[in-house]
Amino acid sequence: MLINIFRGVEGILCSIFQPVCPPRFFPPFICPPFDENAAIRRRLQLFLNQMVTVETTSGDVSGQVTAVGFDFLELQSAGEIILIPFESILFVSLQEGSV
């Protein structure tokens, strides 16, 4: 019973200090690796099968969102598949009439 209490406290501490949570201190089942892309992935999934314009560090790209990967957005534009790393995305906007 006491071990369950310690595991509960460990889980709470990990949720508070996860960005600085050393993997050797908390086992992976208590403190899973931090997923820095989870929020943007959830947001971009709202655009699946929609026509968008993506402003990137290299310029604008327009096309249909065909997939959202672990750390990239996949667009189909003019018959080509384009993979855009999340770290290059500045802004995503829905094209008019694409709802």
C-alpha cells in the first residue's frame, strides 16, 4: 500500500517537473518523455483534408492537408506531396471557401 502512495506522489511530482524530469529518476511508465509537438499536432489535425496556406521560414505554401506526422505537416500542392517540419511553420490559415 505504501508503495502505491509513493508512486502516486512520484507521478504528481513528475507532472509538475516534467521538463526537467531526469529519465533515470522516474521510470518511463510514470514519467513518459515530454512530447513538445503534441499541441501543434492536435491543432493541425483540425485542418485535415482542408485547403490551407502555410507561412514558413522559407516562404508560403498552399495546398490540401493530407496528413499530420509526429513532427511534420504533409500537404498536397499541384500534384506534389510537400512535407513541412513543424519547426519551419510560422502560421497556418484556412483558405476561403474551404470549410
